[in-house]
Amino acid sequence: MNILIIGAAGMLGRKLVHALIAKGTVVDRPIRRLVLADITAPERPDFDGEIETIAADLSLPGTAEHLIASRPDLICHLAAIVSGEAEADFEKGYRVNLDGTRALFEAIRIAGQTDAYCPKVVFTSSIVVFGEPLPDVIGDDHCLTPLTSYGTQKAIGELLLADYSRRGFLDGIGIRLPTISIRPGKPNKAASGFFSSILREPLIGEEAVLPVSDTVRHWFASPRAAVDFIVHACELNTEQLGSRRTLTMPGLSATVGDQIEALRRVAGDDAAKLIRREANKTVADIISGWPQSFDAKRAEALGFKAEISFDDIIRVHIEDELGNTLSAWERA
């Protein structure tokens, strides 16, 4: 199995690489070769097989052709600029999130004209492809009505994935990721970044800023669950999808207040007191057009699973990122 991961230097990309290496196979086929690409060259992990790390901008001419030159059997396309940056820089958002995706799909199509190349492609989309009017709970049949440039770019990517799959150019599956919380590391430019920072920073004794009200509700999953989604998508038989190639992933619907109360239960009042409320209208306006809850029946029926409480999400972060120091908080 020859695998290409685009966006391999990002948080989910790094975790996906390690998960695949630990697993060793995809659909019972040993992983022999990994090509890891991102705008900056990803770090080289420990891997017994052949590995290549590449600094590459997918939106530049010739890059996609170079990345598929070895004819990877499986391509995980995770690369994107995040919601806040895509909204602030219109041209960059469309160049990276749309032009890069189209370039990849076109390179695969053209390659297939000469050697019957048709790889499996896992495309990470987002729940922000949905916008107003929004029901309280969004089902699998709800239409795409994005209210941000990022959501629009992802929605177009989903349509391209479905059409290129229909035409037999590639074998695509799209997964709409919930907002990932708690994201490890430093804050990024995503409008949703505070959903992680109000938990991540207090857990290490640092102050965090909350730019919206406690009543804001959203759809969440942990990084661990997100990686599991991608790995499961890599192995899923896409014949089960029919023409509807993108699935909304399971998750947890919770308010900011629910997050804070979970933090209080797991880490105590001192941690919760480190959250400072400072309204930000720009962020609040972006978030106001995002969905709050889903009924992800299709994905659940196909074996995708997520956490069922924010206590679980916080515990996952403590286990995976903080050296399993939960007991220290419980003794505090």
C-alpha cells in the first residue's frame, strides 16, 4: 500500500501518520510507502518502509502531478487554511482550499487516461458547509448553504469529489469533521479556536479568552476521534455510499457553558476561573451561522464513532497531550 497524505504537517496529519504506522495495514494491505506533503516539509517519523517528506503548495502548477507521480493507492487530502484565515484573505482561501483540491483531482483524472489510475481519496470537509436556515438538529438530507468562504470552498470540494467519483476518475469519500476540541499546541487562526483554548490553556494553568456567550452551542469531537474517522474512511467500502460521497461525522452537541462545567468537574474551580470573557463581534458573527447539532445516522450506521460527553473529550486531551496527569488535577 502506497499512501500520500497532503497536510501531513498539521495536527491531524501528524496524528494520522502515527496512527497508520502503528496500525501497519489498510484493508489488510501492508503499508509499504508513505509520502508526506505540506506547505512546510513534515517531520520524518519512525517507519520501516519507504518514506518521503515534501514541502509542497498544492495550488501551484505541477505540484499535484509531482505528488501523484508514484501512483499512491490511497490519498488523504487534509490540507486547508482554516476558517478565520479563509474569511480574512479571500484570494488565499480560494487558492488553497479550492484551486489546490481541483488541481489534485485533475492530476488524478489526467493520469488515469494513460494508465487506468483510480486511487481512493479521503477528503476532509467540515460541518460549516451548512448555514442558515438551520434546524435545531441537522439530518443527513439537509442541503448545503454555507455562510462563510471556508464553508463554500469545502462545499465545492464535496461536489467535485462526488462528480469525479461518479465519472470513475477516483474513488472518493468525504468526511465532514465536527469542530475539533481540544486541539493541542498553540492557537491557530480558526474562528473556532476558542472552543479549544478555553479548555486547553486552563488545564495548564494559563488564562484563556472567551469571545462569545456561554449559550453558544456547537458540534464537537476530539482529535483522537477525528483520526479514527479518517482511518475508518480509508478502509470503508465506498460502494455503501452510492452517489452521496460525503458523510457528516458523529459528534457531541454542547454549549460553551457545558464545556466550562465539564472543565470544572475534571479540573476544578481554579481552572474554570482562568477563562476571561471578552466579546469579539467578528468571531461571534461567524459562529452564529454555524450548525449546532446533527443526527449523523448514515455515518453511525457505517461504523463511525465519537465521544458522548465533554468530560470524555477533556480526559482524551489529558491522556494524549498532558502525559495523563488527570490524577494530579483530582488531588488538587
